Amino acid sequence: MPYGAFLFLIKYNMEISKLYRIYKRFSAICTDSRKASVNSIFFALTGENFDGNKFVKLALKKCKYAVIDDKNYYIDERTILVNNSLLTLQQLAGYHRKKLNIPIIAITGTNGKTTTKELIKDVLSQKYKVIATSGNFNNHIGVPLTLLRMSSETEIGIVEMGANHLNEISSYCNIAQPNYGIITNIGNAHLEGFGSFKNIVNAKNELYQFINKEKGTIFLNKKNELLINLQAGKNVVYYNDNESIKIIKKPQNIFLSFMYNNITFNTKLVGNYNLENVLAAISIGEYFKVGNDKIKFAIENYSPTNIRSQFKKTEFNSLIIDTYNANPSSMELAIDNFHKLNLENKLMILGDMFELGENSSKEHSKIIELVKTLKFKNVIFVGKDFSKFSDENNYLFFYSTKLLIDWLQLNKIEQKNILIKGSRGMQLEKIIDFL
């Protein structure tokens, strides 16, 4: 090791070890001064449109300490000046992870990772004390914050990892040091950041590469050929490989029901595409020896409330709300599933898909062609990308969600079964009050 790097390592260990001793006394971490709590540590993070250093004085009205990276905001010994607050947060999380002698499951994928993570958490929580990523807070800030919520009482950790460029998942793995990993699937998403589908595959594969290097265990969907071809490790637990798995079709039932090992599961999840997510949670529950009865209880009592595959009955209509995110693969799955549902008076409200870069027009055109192929008659498209094709099609098109809301206020929709699907940035959940 070069002498300069050795000195940096000593300096790093001294700084982080000192900060870690403070963290052990005041283990609540916050990055939003408005949510600061007594006996917590505030990290002043800086981004393109914000500078957390400016809120240090406000944070210290409640927090015990504040970590800053701008000396102009130093107040007293309660302010800890570092070179980079975000890097320090990540280093502290990595240091803490090494003190935790627990299994950590890392999960990534194009679609379904948050739902799968929630299902895994609920299953494992039947037997263990589990800490998992909150919501989909799965980025460079969310990963370290998830780790720092874990304590000596935590028995299993679950860390969700999102990505929109290469080497991102690899960096999260270096912090979280997972010994178990699962990729839900790989599809077209964030093409603007990745540049190509090949890069998406390589990015997700960073998780497999890390787990295999550390001789950890991978949970693998046996029916996903792409994932099978990527996996080169020896420690693999397969799921979705049981011939006894059978979807149960019930008239007028939009929720997923299926048989697994002679056990019937009646879920509160909309969409048969969620079967793989549920099977992943069951497999991990079995691996960690959660009993069948407890697994069944957790799966059947999981109810999505985060506008992902969520069912809502209003005074006038029945809604399937899937507006947290959208990409070409998840959009196709949602439309195909809705097509297969034995429902009358169907209506789809589809919003733009974001972060597709130069492929955007092509991908939006393909969705419209799919809708036409499946012979949907009642469809409303929302967003500037879908609206590019308004002159060529006999559907309703609105340039923005606001314009759709204006229209809905004058045109009441009733007695419909409605699928609402679009990227988070479209904010299609705002139309729910008008349906």
C-alpha cells in the first residue's frame, strides 16, 4: 500500500471511529432539518438544488450534532466539519455494517423490487427482527440511512438498491456488504442514464458479481432465462421452479390467487405478474425457516398502500392504481394483465414513461400499438410523449395531468373498471379524487 494511501486510511479510521462513537450514543440520523429529533445527528447534504449546510442552526435546536462540509456554517463543537457530508454518511454506514454480524439481503431489479422487498420483510418479520429500506428510498442516500437504522437488536437487514447508471449497485454493495442477493428481473428502464439495454444488464449484474465474490447466496428465478445466464456462482437457491405452482382463476376476482405446494394463497395484490414477487418472498421465508403458516399469513395480509398494484373502490368506479413508476416492460405487463381480467366497462388511463432518452418516442409508440392490438376501446393517454401520436389515433390525449383533471371535472366517469398507470413524475394519483 502506498504511504500516502496508508496515511489516508489512518485518518479515515480515526475520523469515522470518532464519529461512530458519537453515533452509538445518538443513533438517529436525519438529513432534513424539519424532521430533526432530540438526540439525533443531522447530516447537511448538498445537491443541485439544495444545501443542507444552510439549515444547520435550525437542526441544532433539536439535534445533538450536525455534520457539515462548509466551514462557513461552523457554529461550535456540536458541528462536525468534514470534506464531504454525503461521503462521510456512506463511510459511517459502511463502518457500522462491519460491526453488524447479521445477514443482509440486497435486492434490485427493473420491476417489482419494492413490492418484493415489502413482501420479504413481512414474511421474515414473522420470525425475526427485520430492518428494511423504507419505501423505495434505494439510492446513494437511502442505502446508508437504511444501514444506520439497524442496531444490535436487528436480526436480518434488507437493502433495496436502485440504479440509473453503471457502477451504482457496485458502490452500494461496497457499503452494505450483502451476503444474500436477488434480482427480480431486468427490462428497459432508465435508458437515458444507461444508454443501452446491455448496460442495464451489466448494471444489475453488479449485484451477482459482488455476492459471488463474497461467496454469498443468490435467490434466482428459475424461469428467467436472462438471469440464469448471468448467474455464475455456486450458492444458488432457486424459486419459481415448482411444477405445483398454479394460478387460480376466479370470476370477477382481480387479485392474485395461486396454489403452491398444496397451499392456497389469496393475496391482495392486483396482477398475475406479482406471482414472481410473491414466490421470491416465499422462497426466502423457507430458506430462513419461517413456518408455512406464518409465510401464508404474511403474504395474504400484505396490502399495498403505496400506489403500486393498489386497488381502490370509489363512489363511482373501481380503480387499479399503479402510478409509482412506469417503464416499457412494466407498462406492457400491466396492460396485458388488465386485458386478461374478466371485467366489464374497462378504461385505461396511461401516462408518459420517463428517462427513456432517445428511445422515448419509439417506446411510447409501441405501447399505443399494443393497446390497439389488444382492441382496447376506452383509453386516455396523458403526457407530452404520448401526445405526439394524438393525430394518428382515435383515443383521448391530454398533454398534462392538469388538463386531464380539467376535463374530468366536466366529464364524469362512472361505472368503470379503470387501470391508472404512468411514471411517478406524471402524478396521475392526483386524478383519483375525480374518479
